[in-house]
Amino acid sequence: MTDHVEAGPGGAMTDEVGVITGDVTLTSGAGPDGTASVRIQYTGAEEWYTLTGSPAPCLPRASRPSTRT
């Protein structure tokens, strides 16, 4: 999944360059080991960074909160 978001005043912490703020693009992917990895970049840039805390364990599908309203 990939989407564009606005990283607010607190920003998003990355392993490589610290906090980034502003218009960013996030992408996530599930690994074969039951984890999800998240990468982030300034929208339109070439460089991707690892979101601190990634990869993280995925919740089993039955344990995930419902997104239906």
C-alpha cells in the first residue's frame, strides 16, 4: 500500500536521517515472516528511508480493528 500524507509538526522518525516533516509518501509491505515494513520519502524524491520501528509484527487478521463505519 502506498499513499501521500502530511507529516505534521512532530514529523515521522526515520532510522537514516531522523525526523522528516511535510508532504511525504509512505509505502508498506508484508514480509513472509509475519512482519510489515514501512518506508517513507519526501514526495517526489528518489531516496526512501526506513520508518523507525519497522519492521513490526502484523496482527493476525482476526485481531485487527474493523475499519467499517
